[in-house]
Amino acid sequence: MNDRQDNDVILELLDVDGRRILDIGCGTGGLVRLMAAAGATAIGLECSRKPLDEARTATPVGGETYVEGFAEDLPFEDAGFDIVIFFNSLHHVAPANHAKALAEAARVLRAGGLVYAAEPLAEGADFELGKPLVDETEVRAAAYDAIKGAGAFGFEEITEVTYAHQIRHRGFKEFREFKITVDAERRKAFDQNVDELRVLFERLGRKTDDGFSFGRPMRVNLLSKGAG
């Protein structure tokens, strides 16, 4: 599996200039700002307050905006977007709501619009490092099953791409802050498992000039909404 960075892959697979794009589960807004800088009208949707606040206070690069809400109940009009992105986010939706989230994506997309669904595989150094906090083997598999079943909502698969993204942390402290920002409820679990996590961090991390690198194998499924 070739090493590639997430941003390079998404800009290769999507023509975003002039498009209206919804990033579901946008976190602190990095991808939204990437899309806006590339010429898109980008909207980020996030259900967690801390990353949403960080996204809203970040220096804007274009006309990006952020909205609080949930994937399974999108607060947007029908057929208002050219592209919907689930980036590392569908597996954070309860499996019982995966179908509703994809149905909502279909509802807000124009005919011929695209879904870009990027999900991490349950393998690699980054996955093993995170297992003491939460083992996402089953939820990642459930998300992939939902994506492969998206034909029920009028989607056709254009392509499936795999690659290995490198997650970089300058040190263990930065890794901790990253995990807590992504999911504040992990703070207690992190502190309870801190010794094991520190050992894994040092064993699994690949030393770089500015810190440590952890491989995260990724799978992207690009889907198109049919006219009917």
C-alpha cells in the first residue's frame, strides 16, 4: 500500500473549484478550509462543541462556514450540494444510523452529485496505538458495509482507492491532545491507560525529523447519485 497524504488524494479525486461541498463530521475544520482554499463553497457540519468552536475561531481562507448538527438529520435543503464528504466520520455514527446518514446525504445532493467516503482500515500503527482507548474494528467494518450497500439510496460506486496516510505527532503530549480534541470523552480512558499508551507510542512510532509518524491505512469510496 503506497504512502500518500489525505489532502493529496482528495484533491486528485474531486474537482472542487466552484462546487458547493458539505463536510460531515468536519472536526476542527481543516478539510473545510482546504476545500475553500481550492475554490469551493465549503460548509462543515460537526456535532461536538469543542472542535466546532475551534473551527469557527480559525482564520478563514475563503467563504467557509460551520454548522452544528448530526449526519442522520442534516439541517439543509434538498438537492443543495454538489459533493458530500464523510472523512473519517461515518464510523463515528452509530451503526443503526448509517443508513439514515447515507439517505440524508442522498437527499441533500443534486442529481449526479458525489459522496466521498474515506474510512480508516482496522490495521496499521495508528490503529494499534488507539486500541487501548477504543477498539473500532467492528464499527469500521459496519461503516464499510453501509458504504457498499449505498445503492439502496440511488448511489453508484465510481472507484475504490486504498493508500497509507502518515499521522504525525511531535511527541506524546501532542498525541494526547489530539485524541482528546477528537473525542473529549476519551480523556478518562487516556489517563487510565497512559502507561500502556506511552509504551505503544514509542514502539509503533517511526522517528522523523520533527517527531513520530504512524501509518494509517485508508480506503476511499467515491459514489455518484443517479438521476433517478
